[in-house]
Amino acid sequence: MEILVNGEPRRFEGSLTVADLLESMGLAQRRVAVEVNREIVPRSQHGRHPLKQSDRVEVVFAIGGG
């Protein structure tokens, strides 16, 4: 399956959830916001939200400061 992640095409074999994607990117423990096809996926749903062929995923880092 091929999906777009932050505008870059990525290919994966087999089924994939948002949590799987974040793990493969080394971001499983990071504070990130994830949007799939312009809809926010809550962190509580990452493990249950399947990704499909041609999905557009945006991963945004939460950065604190002051």
C-alpha cells in the first residue's frame, strides 16, 4: 500500500494503523497530532484507525515554549 506522509509517498506491506505508522517513524512516544485525509485522529484511536491505499497523513509535532 502507498500513502502520503507529510507530502512524501511511502510504501508499506500489509495492514497498517496510525500507531503502526508512528512506530515505523520512531515517533510512538512523541507528542504528535495526526490528521488522516484532513480529519484529526485522536491519540486514543491511533491503534484502531486503519490506513488505506492513497490516504494522506499529516504528522505534526507538539512543541512547547514560552
